[in-house]
Amino acid sequence: MKPGFFDKILKRMDRLEPADVQRYLLRLIQEKGFFEKVFEALQEGVILLDHEGRVTYVNRAACILFGLEKEKVVGQKLTEGLQGFDWDELVKTGGAVSRDMEVFYPENRYLNFYVTAIDEREELGFAMLIRDITLTRKLTEEKIESERITALTMLAAGVAHELGNPLNSLTIHLQLLERQIKKLEGKSTTKLRDLLAVAQGELKRMDGIIGQFLAAIRPTQPQFQRLQINELIQETVKFLSPEIKQSGVSVKLELRTDMPAMPLDGDQLKQAFYNLIRNACQAMPNGGKLTITGAFNDYEVRLSFHDQGKGISPENLGNLFQPFFTTRSSGTGLGLLIVRRIIREHGGEIELESKEGEGTKVNIYLPLVEKRMRYLAAPAVVEVGGSAA
């Protein structure tokens, strides 16, 4: 609509015939309906507000992104529909404002919103545009993670080269020293053997840490065979039974007996289960129950490892897959990284659920068949000039 259109109508209102007034009103209604249809068709959210922050218009996309009901939010202040949204603070900054935000309802999304005055004097209020940047943010995080893993892989090669030879040399010399001690006689040999045992133990621990580090980031090629996942879990629990018993932990298996055989690398998966069960036992130093459940549908197998430990704080939960991050003083921070690598090499995903004081639940999703392709939805048919394009 041309600038000054409303001013011209107001000046000529007393000279207009009823038919002219009707024609102008019809034009206003038609143009209003046109712009509303355009806004409703947008995938970006659009919210119009008056100078006090009351919603005068909200499109369908904004309602979906924020979980709003159009009938309830129009006429109300935006802060009433969006808890935690500080409108007054935004207005104080002056000029256009662009911010990223995380919303948890109706879905956990990352959004970017842009707020600007419709006119310079702010008499017509403000326009707020909202974009869903969840996918963009995820791709950025994956790129950063990929670069971090690449850097760690290069570091691992250096660590293996620089420390591997000295460790081998130390092992050989300690073995020679052990032989010499066996040839000695007297009380002093007992003390020497104790010191030797400590040195050998620390050397073995160092070798284990390096091995874990390499296993966490070194790319591997799984050797798939059709195996029963129930059997792998049961074998892992049996292998760890002395450690589980010593921790005072009871393990409850709730596995469907009809779980299908599927392509798996048995050794790698048992290593993943080993790490998860050990983590659960260490999270319950005073004893408790670990429940391992297994179910499946037409597409995937779902496993969960649920302990009764102290749980994990929200600020730590997002860092658990970071290399070397650990909540234990004696941990290496590589166990979950290894688990995730193994699960992803099987085409699956892993997620964590935890609340402080309520334990931790690790969910694993493994595809029943190898995913090589998938069909995408057919593109919409667009009518052009009366024919399908």
C-alpha cells in the first residue's frame, strides 16, 4: 500500500460517497488478508508487537516454534506467553537486536530472533523475526568435534611414538631386575619385590591409559557377524561379576528373549558394555541396583543401562563426551568417548539421561539392518499456468 494512503482517506472522509468508503474498506481488507497469507506461508516466525510489548499478530510458524496458541497470545504481552523472555531489557538496548536462545518447549530447539522497530519513532511498534538454527548449530558442533578428533588423532600418533619405546624399554628392564631379585637371598628381597611390584603396576596403568586414549580416537573397522546381543550382555556381566559383587551392586537383566540376531562386532560391543557397567558400579560405591533393559521394534534395538547412583548435574551432563572430562578423581575421561565411537561405528546413537540424586540412564539405539539409503519425501507438485510442473 502506498505511503500516505490512510492520510488521504482521512482528509477526504467527509467528502466520500458511501460506495467509495465501501470500496476503500474492501481494498484494506483484501490487502490485510494478502499480507497475512504471506506471513502464514513463511517458515520463519513473525510476531508483531506494539510499543508496550503486546502481541498484535503472530504467524503459524512462531506458534509452532514457541508452543503458543494464537487466540490466547494476541493482545497479551509477549512475556506472558514466553516465560523468561525479558522484553523490557531488549527495548532498553535501542535499535535492532539479534540474539540466540534455547527453548525447551514444545521441543528442545535453538532459535535466533531479530527485533526491530517498524518505524524510527517506534509508534507502530516492533517486528520480531524468529529462525530455527538447531540444524545449523548441530552441524557447527559436529564440525568442531570432527576437528577436535582430528587433532587428538595426530596427538595420539605422537604419544604412541614418543612413549611406546620408553615403556617397552622400562618393561624389559623391570623383567631383568625381577630375575636378578629372584637370585638374591635374604630378607631384603621382600622389600625389593614390593617396590618392583609397585613399579610394574604403575607401568601397566600408564600403558592402559595410553591404550584407552588410542582406542577412543583411533578409527577402526568393525568385524561384523550376526550375533545375539543378549549373549554379549550376559557374557560381559559374567566377566565383571567379581567386580560387581565387590561393589555391592546387583544387576537386573530385563532383556526380551526374542531379540533378533543382528550384524555386530562382538568384541567391540562387549568393550562398550564393559565401560558402561564399570561406570555404573563406580557411580554406586555404597551399592545399589543396575537395570539393563533390551527391547526392539521393526527398525532398531534399544538398550538402557540405568543405575541408582548420585546422578550428574546439568552443567556436567553436556560435557561427558568431551575427551578427558571426568567427574571422578581417578578417571581418565575416555570411557564414554570409546563407547560412543563403538556405537556410532555400528550406525547407532547413544544418549544420556540423568538427574542429581536419581541416578543415570544410558540409552543405546542400534539399527537392525545396515542403513545404506533412505527415500526422501516426494517434492510438492506446483501448478504453473494450469499444468503440473
